[in-house]
Amino acid sequence: MSERGGLNRAWKVAVVGCGAVGSYYGARLWQTGAEVHFLLRSDYEVVRARGVRILSPLGDFTARPLCARDPAEIGVVDLVLIGLKTTANDQFARLLPPLVGPETAILTLQNGLGNEEALARLFKPEQVLGGLCFVCLNRIEPGVIRHIAHGLVVLGEYRRPAGPRLHALAHRWGMVGVPCRVTDDLDRAHWEKLVWNIPFNGLGVAAAAGWKALEPGYRGPVALQRRDCVTTEELLSNPVGLERVQQLMREVIAVARALGHPLEDSLVEEMISRTRAMGPYKASTLLDFEKGLPLELESLFEEPGRLARQAGIPTPHLDALCRVLRQLDQVRFEQGR
């Protein structure tokens, strides 16, 4: 994504992974006048006919991106915006090459760790960018995204200080009310996001197996004790749930510090306070589980756990969470066969 023409030139953008995150931030880029293409499967006919409807506290609008079923229909772009679930990262080599030229920037807005590394194995590392989205979004039907609250994007380059293209992208999103912060330390930003993602995405699913199953010393069978997953509001209104959230947050902060990312203890109460304001929100992992989709275990939970062990930091509550999620994911898979 070169700077020739700056904001006066219509950036050509391809959105790969048009769920809640990809659709919302792609639609916001469309608002700025960018030439936005959505790579679609199941929602292709709906979005081509009606566009993407964004329901937002900032004001409702309908974006009209160009639609394609095959990346070759789109061709080389200035910016690839990746909103895929990390369980689909094995599709990078198939989906992305037709979109990427020598000046293309590749921005992943995915959860967890390891996504930039996966892209850097396929393309030049200097083309890879990462974005962390602190936002409440749900895809409520094909082509319709509900923006509930927040929306900050923290943008960074893969293992490089932030450059002009990142600031230009932040400015473009800022034109339409999306708050952006550019960082020179993308790794630290990832760990800061994990302080929220691990407890609320993980416990929201795992708590459905009962709190006993999440005790670090528990080795019994894991089964669903309730049909529904647990919203952020339910977690924080339950004393046991609140304690588990705090314990996981403190473990993630300890691992981040051991890896050289000095996160503050105050993050715990700051994130809990912001989450209380969301109301009964279901994070993305809960929605995937309820739909019978694979969970993003590797990037969100397993890789942070491996790094904790490498750093010699005990994470008994994260280990217990991973164990329960693995078993619940297998139970749901077997039920869906």
C-alpha cells in the first residue's frame, strides 16, 4: 500500500473473511471512498443485492462493496484486510496470492497469536501488518452487522516500527469515526488484547461445563451442564466467574511481563469496568461454539500457554481452561457428526 496519491487516491481494498469484524471495518473503509471488494461465500447473493447494513450507535448505514467469489476476480490490491477465523489460516496460501503485489499491505485483524508469523512465511515480512480490535460486534443475519459498543483499532507493523502507511490507514478510519492508535510494539498490543480475550472468550464457553471443571486440580469428565454459553454480564455478576476472570487476567499479565511486555496491573480493573458497560455480550468464541463451529483454540489459548511454559511462568487457570475447551470442542464436534 504505497503512499502515492495519499488519501486523494481511492485505495483498492480486499476484505477476506467477511464476518462481523471484516464486514464492519471493511464497510467503514468503504465510507471513506476506498474501492472495497468483499470476498464472499454464503453471503454473496445477499451482499451483492443489498449491500452490508451496519447498525451502530454512530449511525446506521449501508455499504455497497464490490463482491467476488474468487480472489482472482479482484486482482492485486493496495490493502488486504483479513477477518478470517484463525481456524481458516490454512487457506492463506490459496486465497491471498492473487490479491498481493509487491506494494500490497496485508493487515490481519484476527484474534490471538501467530497470525502475522503465518503471513510472513508466505509474503515479505515488511508487507505484514497487525490490528487489534477492541469492539463489540455481532453478525445478526447475512449482510447485517450490529455494532454494539467501542471500536478502537490498535495498528502495528510486524516486527518493525510503524511507518507512514499505518498512520495513513489510521487517519482514513478516523475520518469515519473509528478510533485508531498506532503502536511501535505490536507484540505488546497482542498481549494486552489477550488479557480480555482469554477470560471472556474462554470462560464464556467453558463455564457451560460448570465451575468445578475449571478448577486447576480437576481431572474428571467434562460435559455441558447448561445449554447456553455465559455472557460477559453473567460472568461478572457471578462471584466465582468474576474471580476466574481476574485470575486469568493476572496470569496473562505475568506471562506478558516475562516475555518483555510490561503490562500494568491496573489493566484488570480497567477491562472489567469497560466490560460491565457492554451488558450481556457474547464474545466471538461463544457464538462459534453455539453454531457448532471449530473454536480458535490454537491462537487464543494454546499458543499463549506454550509461551508461558517456555518462560517458566505457572498458569494453572489457563491450563485448566485449555483442557476444558479442548474437551468441549471435541464433544461438540462429535455431536455434530
